[in-house]
Amino acid sequence: MHEKCGVVGISLSDRDAARPLYYSLYALQHRGQESAGIVTHDGFQQYEHVEMGMVGDAFDGPALESLNGSNGVGHVRYPTEGGVNECCAQPFSVSFKSGSLGLAHNGNLVNADVVRDDLAEMGHAFTSTGDTEVIAHDLARNLLESDLVRAVKATMERIHGSYSLTIMHDETVLGVRDPQGNRPLCLGELEDGYVLTSESAAIDTLGGELIRDVEPGELVVLRPDGSGYDSYQLVDNESTAHCFFEHVYFARPDSVIDGNLVYDVRRELGRRLWEEAGVETDVVMPVPDSGRAFASGYAEAADEDGADTEFAEGLMKNRYVGRTFIMPTQDERERAVRLKLNPIRSTVEGRSVTVIDDSVVRGTTSTQLLEVLEEAGAEEIHVRIGSPPIVAPCYFGIDMASREELIAADRSVGEIETEIGADSLAYLSIDAITATLDSDRSDLCLGCVTGQYPYDVEDEEHDREVTRPTIGAADD
Ligand code: AMP
């Protein structure tokens, strides 16, 4: 089971953490709509509420009221194959000899099966197929023999792959980021406490201040009285593997990830897209919302170059069609694009247009959009994409579709251009991504655009059929 999610952990001095956790999960809703959960601790016992569905549906008044304690962790889970998966809703909580644990995980382990088998042989019984339970049992076992910091270190040395975790051990909340920092995790200060979360937008929502990213291989322990935090660099990070796709698509544009404001990154990628593959058309329009920042950077750079191009909205999005709107068949997926996006005729009719989106996965959106724009009277349609072709699946936390479903897995750009019916199609280069993120390829995970991964993956094991929600995220 692959965990594609948002996580949060909060410690406050003198008020219940449930409501701030709830607001944070709302801020992280785009990272997962399948289930939402909160686990708190009041110094005596652990409280838990985990339910399928969006945050607003999972927590009504009484549910929040019942979560006592000023420390807690929360989780939103991304939909995976089959849509609904009650077994793997999180945080995963367990009570054992040396206390209680609540774990929220974003990422994916590559050796979960091995660790699970070893633990099963030692007598551990598992109730789910998720990686998170494996981490919980390994940590529980290590906690029997050593203190919290040493136990986390031993678990970090045992598990391989990508993980950003918020964990509650009794009433102590901690955050851990894998040694390569694949998934984001950051630390913030609130008026009366501290917060660890996948994205800084959640800290803003609580009226707090982003302090910094949690470092790859670092453990941050929040003091349960909300007075501060302690940090331990537990595993040295020789090289990082930050996911570039967080910047391109997954994260909120108003979040700062690994030092970069996502909105600025997307605009810069748009500018570079113009420099690399600009085409002068009557109008430049984004695919809302995911293409918007790219399109504005692209149009700005075009304008600076003296291009006579108008930047306008040419597509209107039905905001009530979200990621949870999973379409089982290709036919339904195609219709769903039309349900989600409708053209604004005055922008399009009788004009040459450039349509900008962040990425192409299966090609469903682009193919359908082109038909829609053609029907609305567009004379020429040029497609520009703010990331390189996605040629391979993601095994580390973003549900991308299986290799066979990826339109670019076995087609050239020219072939894709013909298949989607564009007058021209161009993608951004990998070099533009690395230059924008000020990286030399080695510190990013570019697995989905290169097929080369920072961790060992066994294709047969992982390259499973994924029924990805194909019409984009709730905030697309
Ligand atoms: P597709 O229609 O399959 O080519 O998907 C491309 C559209 O889905 C683009 O508009 C992207 O913004 C969006 N997208 C990209 N990656 C994902 C993902 N992992 N989950 C959901 N939507 C995505």
C-alpha cells in the first residue's frame, strides 16, 4: 500500500490541539481526500478519530470535542487503487507495553515487506497492509529496549524509502524526515506551541510562522508543554532526493518547500517554458488551476520579449469536481474532463491559443481539452507543459498511474502531439527544472521523468495497476 498524504503534529501549552489539527488538515486537503484522522493525548490516554472522506465530512462537532489533550497528530490520505481503503486510514494508532503510538506517514517504504516479515517472525501481528503499521511495530519494539531518540534512530536505520512522519508517543509529538528528504516536512511556531507539517500553508492557516524545513535524516521532538522543541540529526544525508513534482503539481502554490515558494517556482518554470519553447499566439491561457502560475510566468516572459499575446482565462473550472471523483472507465474519464472544464468562447473563438498545464500523465485532459477548444472555435491550439514528459511511475508518494497508462512512457513528443491533436506540443526540459530549483540533478528525485530512482525499486512488485483519479486534484 502506498501512502500519499499530508501529515501534521502539534504541541500546545494550554489548549486542546484537536481544532488546530483539524484546520491544518483542511489546509492539507489537496494532499489527500480519501480519509482524514486525528490522534491526541491528554497525558493519561490517547484519543482517536479516523474516518473515510474529506476533512469537513470526517469531523463534525462531537468528533472534535471528544479529542482531548494539547498534543496530537493528524493525517489526510490520498486515494489509491479501488478508491476506498478503510484498512489504511491514518494516523495508525497502537498501544503496547511501553506506551501508545499514533503515526501519520507520507511516503513509501521500499523494504516494508522485508521488515514486516522479520517482525511477523518475532510474533508481531499485523492488521493492515500499510507501511505505516510496519513502522509503528518496529518503533514499538525499539522503544522496549531504548529511549525515544535511540528507538527512532534504530527504526530509521531499518526502514528504507521515502517517509515524512509525524508520530505521537504518549503525549510527545515528533517529526521525522527520511535521510534523502523525499517528501516535504517543515516546522513552525504558533503563539502557544509548535507544529510539524507537510506544507507551510498549514502553519499560515494557524496564524503561525514557518521556522524551517525539517532536515533530511532529522528528528524533531516537540516538548509536550508547547515550550519548544529539540532536534537530532539521526542519520547523515550524503545526498538528498527532494521530489521535484511537489513543486510542479502536488504542493500548494502558497507553501514554501525546501526554501522555495512553490508559486515562484511555477512562475519561473513558466518563464523558462517561454524561453525554451515559446510560440506567439493571440492568447495564452492556463488549464485551471494547476497551469495558472506557469501560464502567468510564460505570458510575462512573452510580453517582455515583445510578443503580441494576450493572457486570458479561456477555460472555466467546475470547482465541485474534485480528486475524489474517480472515474473507472476511460469513457467516463473523458466525459469528466468536460464536466470539469468548459471553454470561455470569447477568449477562444477565431483565435490561435496556447494552453499551458503543469503536466501530462495519461493525456486524457489534453486530448479532451483540445476537442473542447476546437469546438469552441479555436483556430490553432498549441500546448505547452511546465514539466518534462512523465515516462515512469512514482513509487514514493505520488500516484501517477502505471507505466502502461503513461502517454509518454513509449511515445515521442511528436507522437503525443499527433495523438492529442495539437498544432504543436512542447514540454519543459529537465535542465530548466534543476536550474529553477538551484540543484544539480543529484539532489532531486526525478524518477518519473528519467526512470531512475534514488531508492531501489523492484518493478514487478510496485508497477501495479493504479486507478488514479484522472481529472486532477481538488485544487487543480
Ligand atoms: P492526464 O489527464 O492523465 O494527462 O493528467 C494530467 C492532469 O492531471 C494535469 O492537469 C495535472 O494537473 C493533473 N495531475 C498531474 N499529476 C497528477 C496526480 N498525481 N494526481 C492527480 N492529478 C494529477
